[in-house]
Amino acid sequence: MGEANARYYTSRDPLGHAGDFITAPEISQIFGELIGLWLTDIWIRAGRPEPVHYVELGPGRGTLARDALRTMKRFDLLPKVHFVETSLALKDLQLASVPDATWHDDLSTVPTQGAILLVANEFLDALPVRQLVRMETGWRERMVGYYQDRFLPVAGNLPMDAAVPEWRREAPVGTIIETCPGAAAVMQETARRLAEQGGTALFIDYGYTEVQNGSTLQAVRAHEKVDPFEAPGEADLSSLVDFATMRAIAEDCGARWLGTIGQGKWLKALGADARARALGQMAPQHATALWVAKERLVAPDQMGELFKVMGLAGKDWPDGEAFAGPAPGVEVE
């Protein structure tokens, strides 16, 4: 998955109708504007700390950052901009949208002084997952083999029982457990930064809030789901994000969990409907299209429920608006 996505993202712009998929910032400017508003609000209530850094993981074309930064500027929030991106094809597009950004290969080179306002939209889902499968003889790692001119999943030979939490070891034969070491590492680094530097973070992705079994690996090509093993490097590979585990890791590393909520509820609580109406009044000829785009972001049967928003903050930072109700967590092994 890591090798395939590395080839995939470095060789093309995968976004838009001509690409393989469309992300929320490309659907409507409302998405980035409300994220910018949310970050501005919490920054103001934190006492307007300076210096402050806007950090985005996997910023796509830079559309979200452009819309968010435009909103921040209205309230005199002018953060230094940092993009964590490795795709040269996407860097060129990001440069056109946000020319004063600084680029990084990972979080390690982002400044360690000053509060951070971090956003990761559809970033964690593309990181490689590890799968363990329960066999008659115990747990084995699920690996990739090659048979009759195609790739396919196979069970490894080495016992992996020690890698499975004790409370999950007696699952039925055939059970698959999926973890994402890369997402865990990103969450650990982000949480430590928030604890030490102050700031807040939003992780927005499709995923689940209670621990579950089963493979969630999928591939998308030309806006259609395809076999993940059919053409590695030519399709977008992703998996659902385990937000319950991400929360536990973040709290274990010193960050405050603000909540995990469906994207639709979060955006509507921030005023997505009102913003869509206001934009429609300014451009009546586009009012219907603006409302349809907004609905795609918030409707439960579209992106509104499958996509989740998880908020984190430094220990002395205020709570974030629009989060409501606790989501189940898990213990970190």
C-alpha cells in the first residue's frame, strides 16, 4: 500500500472530475472557510498567541488552505504556512494557491516554537495499514502474494499472537484486525507538539469511532471502486480511520481530545447552511449549485456521516466549537 500510493501520488494530480476522486475542499469553498473560522475562533479565545503556524498534512491542491487563510486574514490571524507534502506534482499546484508556504517531508522539520493550527483532511486514510488474520493455528500477518499473474492477499508464516491485544486474541477464525502504524506515529507527533507548543488540530477523514474488525482496504480509480490488488500504483488506495484508537493515542501523548463528530453535524453547527444561502444571494445564478455542493458535504447519505471530524488541543487551550457528546475511546496497548 505504501509503495503503491507513493508511486500514485508522485506521478499525477489525482483530484477533480478528470482525476480519480474529489475531496471536500474541491466540492465547496464553504468547507475551507468554516475550518478557517473554527481555527480563528479557538486562537482568539486562547489569547491570540504569537508566533503561530498553520500546518496542513497532505494539502492536495492547496484549496483548503487558500480558503481557510482568506477567512483567517479577516480577523488578523496571519500564521506562517507549512505544508507536509512529498508529491512534486501536487507541490506545483500548492505553490500556485499558497505561494508563501514552506514545504516539509514530514512534521519533524516544522518549527518547534510557537502554537500550531494543524489540519489533516483525508490524510490518515492513505497511510499504509497492517492486517492480522486469525487462522486455525493462531494469528498471522496478512501479506501480499503473487499468483497466476496477479497480486492477492495471503497469510504469512510467522506467529503474530503477541501483536494482538489480549482481549482480541480469541476472535473467531477468519477475523481480520487492521492497524495503521503510520497514522499512530502522526498522531503521537501531533499530540506531543500540541502538549509542548500549544495549539489545536483537526483530523477529518472517513472512519469509525468504535473499534471494529475486518479489512477496510479499498481502491478508487476514475471515481469508481476497483480491486485494490489489480493495478497498484494506478489507483488511490485507502482505508477507514480508527478514530477511537487515534483519540487514545493523542490523549496518551498529552493532547486534549475535544470530540469526534460527523462532518455534516460539525459543518452545520458552524453555519454551513447560512453560508451557502449568503453565497447564493451574492451569486443568484449559482445558488442551486452552491446548495447542492453544501448538501454533498453535510447530508448523512453522502459525506456527512461517514466522514468524521476529530479535534485536539493543547492542555491550556479552550474547547472547540461544534463538538458535542463523548465518543467511545479505547486503551492504548
